Amino acid sequence: MKENTIHKIINRNVERQLVREYLLKETERAGFGGLTFNRTPEGTKVTLRAEQVGRVIGRRGKVIHDLQRRLQEDFNLTNPQLEVEEIEESRINAQVMASRLASSLERGWFFRRAGHSTVQNIMDAGARGCIVILSGKITGARHRVEKFQKGHIKYCGETALQLMDVGFSTAVKKLGTVGCTVRIMRPGTKLPHEISIQERSESGLPELAEATGFVPLDLEEALERRASMEEE
């Protein structure tokens, strides 16, 4: 029973990854920005984010209907319902920026120029932080890794999983393949250690009554009283 459950979870994750790779390939020119899966009693709801929604839907919905048919026939999804959402700000979408970075490298941009330009565009859009990682045969026959980062970054833990948007793409060059990873901390992200104290009036609570009958003593008077009590 336990083994069957584990296999079911693994197969479902593999299925989602295959669907993601297929939709990325088919909608790359429309600015693929990621997707989410939701299983409902009516079927499988797939929400795709893209820069150009019209290119994904097609004329009279022809393209999106073909994609739904392929998802059902090739990936055995139960009654797939494909929806498309437009990306409001593409510069803070990690997948879009990773694809743009890979395209820049394939067009001949120097890797440092492409990396710094990507980081600057992301930060100009209001992101709290970002990191760009290039790995592969960047300038020679040997594999190397180059990192470009700015702002606040979380690398691991639940905070990184929830607050960091991750995108990956590959650039095919003459020397070999270069992997492009982009991690973005979204604008307005509140970290766990960041707290704010509000006034009682701002929270809708009544004001505290002032204490009566209490007269504060200065330090010298308090010390004199303590000394007299010890002598007694």
C-alpha cells in the first residue's frame, strides 16, 4: 500500500513535469511564464501564465483547443481544462527572464553583459532581490559557474520555497549548452523576521486607562529608602 502511494506521487510529478516541458516548447514565443495544476472532480485544471495571451488562445480558440486535445491524448489527463492568464509585469517573472537571458546568450551577448543587464532589469521592476546563475561552457572548453546577484536572497528552507520565484532555461551555443537559472524575491515580500508595531487606535482597540495614585521616585530617593529599610 505504501509503495503504491509513493509510486502514484512520483508518477504524478513526472506527469506534471512532462506537461510543463511540452507547454513551454509550444508557447515559448508567447512568453511562457509558468503554470499551475489543480485537480477537481470535473477534471484537471491547468492555468498557464503568458505574456501574449492572444498567441496562446489563437484565432477563435483554435490553438488552445489543440493544446487541450494533445494534453488529453498524449498525457492521459482527465478532462483537461486549460486556462491562460496574462503576466502583468514580465520583468519579475523568473521563467520569462530566464528565457530572455538564454536568448541573449544565443544571439552572441557576452555573458557578463547579459547577466548584469538581467539583474538590473529585475531590480528596476521593484524586486527585493534576485540572483542569476550561468553554468556550463560559457567561454571555453571547461565548465564554469558565474553568479550575478543583487538585493535580498533566500537560498534554502521554507522561506526560499514560498518567497522565491525560480525559472530555468538553456542556451545552446557553439561551445556547448549553458544553463540559465533566475531566482527572484517578489516585490512587497515580507520576511518572517520583519515585524511592525501598531498603535492601539490603528488596531481598533480602546486606549489604556492612565494609572492613578502612582508617583515615580527618582534614583537617589529610592536608594535612601532602601538603606533606611535595611538599617531597621
